[in-house]
Amino acid sequence: MSRSTSKRNLHIGIAILVILILVGISVSAYYYTSSTASTPMSSSTTMISVSGSSSPLILYSADAYVAESTTLEDAFTSNTGIQMAPPKAGGSLLLAREISQGNPVSVFISVARPAVQPLYLGNESSGWAIAFATDQMSLAYSNVSLQNPAANTVLGVYTSAAASNTTADWAKFFTIISSGQVKVGFGNPNADPAGYRGWIVLETAGQAYAQNSSTYVNRITSNEGNVTGASAADLVGPLETGQIQFLFIYKSSAIAHKLNYLLLPDQVNLGSSKYSQYYSNFSYKLTSGVQKGGLIALYITVPKDSTDTADSMRFVVFVIKNSPTLLSSYGLVPFTPARLYNSTTLPDPLQLLINEGYLQPSGTL
């Protein structure tokens, strides 16, 4: 065989070999692709978010209830897989203003009814809110408070009043609290509902124990015994360092912050349904208008432009069904059934809660 013929045969052989290799690769790729498409993925690779959105839900929460809101978030995520960002905390009225300005939010938990109304939420009001628990005002103090002799006197007078529960002894207690001998903290009334509620407590006490709602209000201001902070939560630090000796704060918040606290009589603590009508006889003037006294309640709503309405509604349903158990350690008293206030057509999940007995229509928002 000639040299040229051998070379030609070699080239032909190499070409055939290359073609066979390429065909083999194509066939392998075809079968691999077909096999991958028809074979179910393992459980570890088929996990997808149950949320309609890749972003976590954003909860705006009254700053006095960050611990409770975090507990609700953690339980909800554990139960559903839906992720939630850490609560954005602040005074209820301040948060409502931020929401009304278009800040991104999914769900709103407030401790003031006006904050979930159009008065503060504006066009972001969904037209409904649910009251799911009640709280009460207390007077918190720290171990450092006891280094002040006057604070020890206050505690002694309180012990006597709580034991006797007489008008005369409670009058002595509120007289010394408002004497200026101790500094008493109040949150900013225009941002933090705990702030104006502290003043309403003094009004109710003045009427109940001194026959004049202005008695203790005028006394503490004239004696310069009141100290105002951005919110009650912001005054926890000054309380623990002794800059103030007592602080008007929600009972549940005192528990969450592990503070010592004094329970106030039902007639003045804004936490007893029995006296809700009595509380409404008093008011405090805010920059936005007059705020009437009333039973303290924790509200939840989904703003109109929620970042994820569907999953936010799932969170609301979860809270209504599970908060009585999850929040019991915080000293909150659940409403059973929860109370619905609305002035618009209800979303289907809320109507279902009514049908199941978890929710009770309680009037307009």
C-alpha cells in the first residue's frame, strides 16, 4: 500500500472516531436530561418557600410589646415556614404616622385604637382591626430605686393601701407619688400611648381618691416630679440607673423587662372591663386632638398596602388562634373571643374566624 493511501485511510479512521465520540456524548446528554426531568427531586431539593413573597414579612410593633411580638413571630415561622423580619418598634402613634407616609409594612400591632384608625393611618387604614388582649398600667421600679429613702417610703405607703384598699390610704399613696420627693417617668404622650395613659391614671385617681381629677396631675407637675422620655421603654434605662425612681408602664412590659412593679387598683389601672365606662370619663390633650381614656387593648391589623397581604392575613389568623397560649407568661389577658372592629367588607379569613367562634364583631372601627 502506498504511503499516500495509508495517510488517507488514517485520516478517515480519525474522522470516524471523532464522529462516534460526538454521537456518544449527545446520546449520553439526551438520556441524562430525560432521566433528570422524569425523576422526582429529593425532599431536600424540592423545598420551596410557602410564602408568596421572597421577602420576610415586616411587623410594626408597639415598642412595649417587642418581646411578645417576637414570640408570636418565632412561633408563626416555626409553624408555617414564612419568614418575618425582627419587629420594627416604636410608639404606636409614631409608627402609624410612618405607615401612613408609605413606609413598607406587612402587619401592625398597636396598643392604641386611634393608631389603627384613619386618624393616624390615613389612606393605609384597611378599615378593620382586632383587639386580642388587654393589659393594665403599673408603676415599675428597680433595685436601685430603693437606694432613695423617699422611694422606700412610697413602697411602705403602697403596702398599706394595697392591704386596706381604702380611699384614705390610696389617697396617701398618690399624694406621695406626686410630691416631687421621687421622680416618676412618663413616655411622650404624643408618640407613646403609655405616656398619656400615665396621666389619665393620675386623673382617675384624683377623682376616685380626692374628688378632683386634677389634684395629682397638678401636684406632680408643680412639684417637678415628672420626667418625660421618648417612650416608656426608653425610660427603663434611667429607671435602672436611678435617674428616676418610678415609671408608668404597662404591666406586661414591666414583666418583659424583668422590673419590679406595683399593681394599681382596678378603678385606676385602665385594665378592668368593669371600669371601662369610668375610664372613658377622662381624657388627655395631644397635639393631634383629645384622647379619651379607655380599656387598654392590643390591636392587630393589615395596612391597605401591605407588602404581602395573603401571608399577613395568615399571621393575623395565627395570632388570634394562638396568642392566648403564647402570651400567657407576659401577664396579658386575652379576649376570648377576640373583638373585631370594622367599617368595611371583611376579608374571607376574618369571616371564617367569626364562623369558627374565634372572633366577635364589636362595632365600627
